[in-house]
Amino acid sequence: MMRYPRPMLDSEFIYLDHAAATPVDEQVRAAMAPYETQLFFNPSSPYKPAWDVRHAFEQARADLAHAIGAKPAEVVITAGATESINLAVGAVNACEGEPGLQGGAHHVVASAIEHSAVLACVQQHPHTLVPVNGNGLIDPRDVRAAIRDDTCLVTIGLANNEIGTIQPLRAISETIQHVRQERLRNGSAVPIYLHTDASQCAGLLDVNVSTLGVDMLTLNAAKIYGPKQVGLLWASRDVRLCPLVVGGGQERGLRSGTENVAGAVGFAQALQMAVSQRKEEAARLSSLRDALQKALLDANPDAVVSGHKKHRLPNLLHISFPGLDAERLVYLLEDQGVYVGTGAACAANKATRSHVLEAIGLADDAADGSLRFSLGRLSTQDNTQRAARIVVDVVRGEYERVGSEHVRMNAESFWDNEPVPPKGLW
Amino acid sequence: MMRYPRPMLDSEFIYLDHAAATPVDEQVRAAMAPYETQLFFNPSSPYKPAWDVRHAFEQARADLAHAIGAKPAEVVITAGATESINLAVGAVNACEGEPGLQGGAHHVVASAIEHSAVLACVQQHPHTLVPVNGNGLIDPRDVRAAIRDDTCLVTIGLANNEIGTIQPLRAISETIQHVRQERLRNGSAVPIYLHTDASQCAGLLDVNVSTLGVDMLTLNAAKIYGPKQVGLLWASRDVRLCPLVVGGGQERGLRSGTENVAGAVGFAQALQMAVSQRKEEAARLSSLRDALQKALLDANPDAVVSGHKKHRLPNLLHISFPGLDAERLVYLLEDQGVYVGTGAACAANKATRSHVLEAIGLADDAADGSLRFSLGRLSTQDNTQRAARIVVDVVRGEYERVGSEHVRMNAESFWDNEPVPPKGLW
């Protein structure tokens, strides 16, 4: 009856696209299993075993909240990061009745390099996109300049999903705090919130909401070895959310639909593992990534590494080979069992040039030859070194094929274009 | 680290709440497993194994579509029935620009006994609720009377989730076809669509979209032994949908977010099994349900069975014991290992009286003593008979406790209040 493809995966394949998807961890699967088969009850059903299921769901919410330093009542469990982001940006609609906001305008500020899900939401409102520098870094002063009297929301991803640059969110939070104080002094009651999509970051960076200084935070189970189609939005009690989906009134009316108990339990298990293993794993991946980067740059001195040298996701390497075609590289690498992305999976699928690379001013010639390596739990020293050798060979072969005239076009050295970051940003 | 309750389930428990939740079938779990661990790739990633995952997702969509007699391109995979319903009712927003609709009004017609998810969506628009008769039956003439010149949507559940009454959807569809023809003659370009939530019905009734004559259909994997948090909305190509969640542009821009490949594959497996086993399973459950009903009515001649005698979900028995307290009954039955609901799980959780029972005019005294038995794959002749004996004993004990003065109050006999249904309705 089922005719689904079961590709014969080479067990020796080297997966370097953890930013696009992660396998579900076996401990996560084990934690979920009882809620799929034995304890499958609807948490709203009236008998005791269903109450136990409800309790497990609320325990998962509490564990998720604890992992980010938040209160359980402030966590909404969603069907993934995209839904969370839509819910977060939709909060500006709740500002409609606020005094001081004439004409129902709800201005939103975002960075030019946000994930397409954020940009799509922001574009539904009056908005300003803040530019980034060549390393993908946002200057908090630019955020301040973009904030208008009717700005209700600033949404800035904690780390960019393509080039890995980590934003000075704490400094942006302080900027917003200043705006709040100004508004208070001026008698304006217009609220302003800071949302961050940290989906790429849990397990790699600190995602404690107090440390970050945000009002809303999006996380995604699918990026941290949890189940697909599960995410959360944390919103501080000050934020009024507007439901996208109405119905039975689950999640305090903010997100109706029968609760995904197994999914929440799996997400909680995944997040707890990610947070507890973070420091060790980030150090391990950073070391593997740095070695990969060195190997590729040693062999290709004119390759361009994008992202901030220091403030970059420890598992991510975005590297451009000017004059080469990234799609061909992906194909040739796949043929050698190395799976690597060209950028955001959903953008890659549309075969358009990345808005992130445009925003950092990467030359088209380099942008078109860009690969994104993202390491994770499937990465080992051995398979990362093997991948490095394969990439070096494939890139050399491609340069030989296209001729070397392209090699020195438009290439900038990574280490030279690093501006001095403002002090005390992070 | 994890402190989740693992209730010691008596392996001999008797589950009679299949309408609230179903366990994930082992074949469904097996179909999903490869897409959680080995084939976990993001379907939008650029390498071949990710394309295979994309292909599996599209194959699942094709199988889902085939099972309901629809085209794959018309199926949107969602995070469950509530989201599907929100998407369906939100389609009236797409009518905004239609000529003939002044002032942006988009009137919706629903029945008074729709699921709370449908009612919550409908209440966001100008709407009219069509009454039902004492058996929960909608008269298509009442639907016609409720349709205004600016009505864009009629949404009627195929079968009621509390009392099981199956609506004459085909006749309602024909009514709407007449309205379309009238509008055409009158030069009106206002569209009108018929949506049905058939979440309770797959595996029990024919859910072929052509047979039903609908324009949109909602289904839910969680009600048919598939995974939680997966549903679909089928919408004919004539319907313009408005996305609730924007972002990466997945699902033809109608529902952004990384695709839940394992969930879709599991849903397809579950729906195919439900459809292929439907006739046999419906007959089996109907026979068990009828025996349960007879046993309970024989012991309690004044109990009230709600729903239509003939046009009723084959697995469902809604029975009221006037003068008794349903919550106490649930508790006492649970103590004997029998799990039964009092109605819709989400309504039950709020301890409010059911709007369905109010709509059919059931006396409060009976409504408050109502149980909903819903049979399914966990039901056998043996455990249904045992349940019948336990319910009879518990009900007898309760009547002895509260005294018999309540017994004959407000009770109507099921078999006497059955009106003659209009001919050719189904």
C-alpha cells in the first residue's frame, strides 16, 4: 500500500546541515513513546489517567520554562518556530486599542537579515529593516534610529541562520529600555517589546530570557534533536498576545487545538539535554568548525568566510568560493556522501540569491559559490576532517574545470574586513 | 531529570472515549519512524536524500488526497483539525475583494451544534446559527433560510461529536448549489462554500469529497489512530484560502513552517487503514454499540439516548441518566477501570453545560447525567459487555444513593421522540 521511497543511505554519509534539520534523539523518542501508545488520552478528558496526561503536559511546559529561566504560565506551546514567530509579531495587533496609537498603526523594526518567516510576518505591518555591517552585525544605534513613536515591536534573531552572526541582544534590549523610559517621560502609553527567534541557538548559546533581556523568545524542537512540528513562544506577562488559531481554548485561549503531549514531552527532554550539554558541545563543535575552516581557507586563501569572527554560532561556517556554482558543489559533495546546505533551506529551495548575503554586501560572484556547513551531534573529528578533504578536492576540481580566472575576482579576506566591535556589546 | 507521571495503567482498563483520543497505531508508528531518525532531512534542503524526503511528503499528500477522492494539490497539511477549521473559516476573508460584497461583510452560516472550534471561528464573523431538532438533525430548509446575500460560507460538521447525529450534507450541498445558481441569475459574484469538519468520521463514514458535495473538508490524524498535531484541510480549487501562518512559503504559501514529514506519512498510513477497514469496522462497532445501548436501556428504561436513531455515528452512544451527576459517574466508572467521557473533552474540562444538549432541548436534569460512550479499535465484545455490566451497577448504585424520586423526572423515551426524516436526505 505504501510506496514511500526508502533511500539507501550510506551509513558513512557526513551530515553537515544541522541548522536545517536534526534527527530525533533516541532519549527524546523514548520519552515520547508512552504518550503515543499507552498514555494517549486527551488531556481534557475527565478521568484520572487523562489528568495524569494533562499533568505530564504541564510538567513539560514547566521544564521548558525552567530551561530558559521563565515561568511556565508564560510559555505557549506551538506547532513550531514559524507559528511562534507569527504569534509574536501578531502581538502588535493587540496594541491597537492602546492610547497614543492613532490610526491603528503598529510599526515593527527588524533586521535586514532575519529569517524569511520573520520577514514575512513583519511585512504585514508598517516596518523598518535595520541594516547590518559586513559581518552581519546590527548596531544598536541603528535600531534606536529605526524606532518610531508608534513602534510596538523589535524582532531580531539571536543568531543568523545563514552566516551565524550573534547579535548584541543585551545592548539592543537596553536601547529599548531607554525608549520605554523616554515614552514614560513623554506620557506615551505605547508599549514596545523585543522578540528574538533563538531557534538556531538552544544548545549552542545561553537562551535564558533574563540574560538576553527580551520580552518574547521563539524556540523550535526540530533544531535541537526534538520532534518536528513543535515549538514554543515565551512571552513575558507584560505582552498581550492575539491568538492565530481559536477554538477549544487550550493554552489559555492563545492557541487552541488538542495538546500535543508527546511532542511537548519530547521537546522538554530535548531542550533540557541541549541546555545541560551546551558548554561542552559548543566547545567541541567550535573546535571542529575552526579546523574545518582552517583546512578550507588553507587550500583556498581567496575563499570568503562570512559572519562575525568572534560572535558567531560555534557550529556554523559560511564560506564562499568566488566563481564557483554552489548548486554544483552541493551535488558533487552529495555524490561523495557529504550533505551540506547553501543557506536557509527554504530559500535554497527557491533558487533565489540570499537576502542575508545581499545585506552584508557579499559580491554576487562569491554569494553564488557559498556553502553553509553546520555541525552538530552527528559531527565527529574524524568525519569533519574527512569532509574537509572531500570539499578541498571538489573545490579544486571545480576551479580546474571553470578555469582559474575567477579565483581572484571579488574575493576579500575574512580576517581583514573585521571591524572593531563597539565595546560591551554582548 | 524527567519527573513525568507514569500512571500504572491497569492493562484491563476499558477505553470508551475513542472520540476524544486514539492511540497511535503500531503500523503508523512504524511508517513514521524512518522519518524521525534516519530520514530526518529538511525537505527543502538541496541534496538528494532531502529530495527523497520531500518526495515522501508529497506521496503522503497524494495518499491522503486519494483516500478522500481529491487532488493532491488541493490538500493542505496542518497541525490538526482546529487549525484546518480556522483556515477554512478564514477563507471568507479572501472574499473581501469580491464584487457584490459591500462593506467587507462575510456572513457565515453554521449549525448550533458545531464543535467549539468551529463556533469560535464563526463568531469572528457576522453569522447565523441554524437550529437542530431533538435528534440533532439540521433541516436543509433552515440552512437555506439562514443564507443571506452576503453569505460566503456554510460550515456543518458531518457528524456531531457529542451525540453522533449525521447531517444530510448532500442535501445541504444541493441547497447551496441552488443558491449559487440564483446568484448567477441575479448577477451576484458573491461566492458561497460548504465546509465540513469530518474529524470524527473517517473510518466510520464515507468521507469522499465528491460524494459529500462539499468545497472544503477537515480531517484529523489524532482521531484515527494517527499522530497528534496533524490534520488536513482539503479545499477545492475554487476556494481561495488566506494563510494564518506566513513565512517560508511551504504548502503553496498557505501554511508556512518546515513540513512535518513523519506526521504526514503517519497520517496517510492511518487514513488509508481507516478507509480500507471502514465498512467492516463500522459494522462491528455498530453491533457492539447497539448491544451496549440495549443493556443500558433495559436496565434503565427512563434513560435518554440522544442523537438520531438511524443516522448516527456507528461507534457512539450518548445516554443520559436523569437525576444523576455525570462527573460522579465518570469517577465511579474510572474506579472500575472504565474510561468514558461526558461530551466534548474541551467542553467537559470547563464544566459548563453542553451547547449541543441545550440545542436539542435536552432537559437540564438529563443533560447533567449524560455520558458519551465512543467505541473503537480497543473495543471488543468482551470488554464492551463487561463495561455494560459495570455501568449498569454503578448507575443502579447512584440511583439508590440519590433516591429514586429523580428517576422519572423529565425523562423522555428515545424511541418515541424520533420524527420522520424528510425523504432522500442522505
